[in-house]
Amino acid sequence: MTYCSVSRSALSGTVRCPPSKSYTHRAIFLSALADSGGGRVSNVLRSADTDATIEACRRLGASIRVEAGHGNGAEAGTLTVTDPIRKARGHGGGGGGAEAVRIDAANSGTTIRIAAGVAALLDGRTELTGDASLRTRPMQPLLDALSAMGASCSSADGRPPLRVRGPIRGGAVEIPGNVSSQFVTSLFLCAPRTDSGMSITIEGGMVSRPYLESTISAMREFGVSVQTQVPYRRYRIAPQRISPPAGGFAVPSDASSLALLLAAAALNGGNVAVEAQMGALPQGDEAFIDMLESMGASIEIADTAGGETVRVGMPDGGLSGGRFDLGNHPDLLPPLAIMALGCGDSLEISNVGHARLKETDRISILARELPKLGVEVDEREDGLVVGAGAAAPQGGDGATRLNPENDHRLFMALCIAAMRAGGEYAISDPGSVSVSYPGFVGDMVALGARIRDAA
């Protein structure tokens, strides 16, 4: 296991927010599913997760050319789908005796869930798997929905590895909405390519609603009409063409990464500017700005030629706490929880039980690790009560070890918290940031963070 050493740091300077992981996934799949080639996507996030999506689409039959970025940071690039996935072509030779296509989604839940739906469109067999973390994540609701439309699906106890054989015909289908919005997104993106379209009923309430709005908005950019019959409950998507935007699709900056950068600026900065290109496409995690303001932070957003520059100001007496419902914002759990180190009273975070089904059980890991930073934590079934960071951090001789269990968002949040807490911390799994923000450590060091490799 590898570690990095983090100690108290004051940050200053300018940092650019990386491109959106969510919109990169959606734009790649939509371009690969388009009725003709030529789909161009700019400001693509180049990370382990999005590279898994590129490779999955290639395995399913798309031809994709990837180019380096042009001044938008090491994580950014441009890609063009020169030949899309074709239903008539099938894959694996078509028939039941042909060799199956194999897809390794690595750590990406979005990749494996959407790719499973796309595989069900095609006449052939596909096997989908991932790393040890991904093989613990639930898939059965999506497999049940695909099976109801004519696919043959099997799995290891409802989790990867998966075996999918299409084609699905479309029609009326039900899918739970209280486990993961990615199940719904998978059906939405595939629906236009089915013979009958889909009438989709979402059962059990809908978590992470903004991610569904992101899916619908991306589909609209690709010329796909989604009929909303009852919001977050019933939708109709007719069979129709998927057409790449004439000028290409530009991926906006990532609101989830923006939240982590703003947390770093608030807890450790005196003069940190975050450059972003948010654009008009909706991202629910922009709500972190409102949350910071509700705690007493001042937010200054200035328009620039390349987008926006965001600065955070902290009140002299520190932030206040508050109550926060993260039902629609599970990825804000890590950055919001660490804000307790800058608060004079506690934060109560609720309605985010689905964060236990992410790359890790993020609730339990935060409840275990934050006390090492001097923060009292009361773990609840659906969230946390995180006390003010006034107590002395744990330590003693040598560095205190923090274990985010190879979870990229937890690693970044714990790094930011360790810069604030004081003392010396050894945080495991620095390579996990390759999933969503490969340049995180380098960006923090450029701002003045004291981060170095450790044994």
C-alpha cells in the first residue's frame, strides 16, 4: 500500500477545475450510440473512469479517436466517434456460440451500468466486470429491467461480473429509483435505439435527481426528446435518431470536483481562485456553493473570457453548522463533512444512505477516519452528525494514518482536512484520484500544500 504525507498547509493561487466526469460519460455513450459518425466531444475528462467508458464503447463496436487537450489542463482532451455502435452489426459474431465481448469497467459504476444497457441492445453476448470494489456494487435492478424487455442476463448474486445477451425490444419497464440513478440513466440512453422505445416507471422514489436531469439535458443536446409524464416517476422515450451536435459537445467543468476545491479554499486558503467553465447544463453539486453561503462563507463569482472564477471568503469567527439533506447530492458528503473543521458547531447530514453503495461505504469510513482529525462524529443509518473541529487531532509519535480505502473522493477530502487539522498524516491510496481528478495532488502542491510521498 502506498501513502502520501500531508501536514498543515496554507493555500494560495489559482487552480482550474477539471472537466465533468458525469457529462463526459454521457457524451461518449451518446456519441457512440448516434446514428452516424462524426460526433466530437471537447474538454473530455481523461481519467481512469472515463477511459473505461471509451474502451467499453470500442469493445461494443464504436471507433473512437482521442486527441490531447489544448490548454485546458492535463485531464482534458478531445475525442471523435468516427464510426458508432451499430445494432445490425452485433458483436461477438452474433450467434449464441460466438465468443463473448468482454468489458472491464475497472472502478466505474457509471461505465458498467450504461454499458450493460448498451450491450442489451445488440445481438450478441457480453461479459462485464470490474475491480474488487465494483464487484460489490448492486446491479440486479437493471438486469431485471433488461430481462423484462427481452435480454438474457445473469450475474454473481446481483453484482458483477455480469453476462448480458440482447437484443431488447423496448416497451414498458419499471426500475427502482432509490438505489442508484445510474440504472435509470442506462435505460434512458438506450431507449431511443430500441424498436419500441421505452415507457419507464421509476419505483420507490428517486435519489440523486440532478443526475437524471443531467442525462435528459445531454440527450437534448444530441437531439433526443424525452417526454416527462410525471417528474421522477414516469417517462416516455420514443425510438428516434441520436444526432451529435453540429458544433460538437463541450463538457463543462465538474461540480463535484469544484466542491472539493472550494472546500480546500475555505479551510486552507487566504487567496485561492478556482477557474471553471460551468456553462448552462445542470449539475446538482453546484448546490455546494449555497451550502457554504448558508454556513456564513462569502462567495464571489466573476465572469472571465474562459468561464468563471470563484473565490471563497471565510468569516472571522469561522463558519456555522447546520442541517443538510444530501438525498440529491451524495457526492457532496465528503467535502461537506470535512467543513466541520472550519465550523463552530456541528453539521447534521441526512438522507444520504445511498452513499453506502458508492465505491465504498462512505458514511462508515468518514465516521471512522474523521475522529483521527479531531472531529467528533455520530454515525447514523442515513448520514452523519459531524462535530466542530475543536478537539486536538489524534496522533502521538509519527504520522497518523488515514485510510480512505482506495476511494478517490474520500482521499481528496481527507487530504484537504489534514491540511487544516495540524499534525502529520499518512494517507493511503493516493493513486485513487486517477478515477476522477488525476491532477489533484499536483494542483494542491502548486497552491502550496505540503504533500509528499511517504513509506
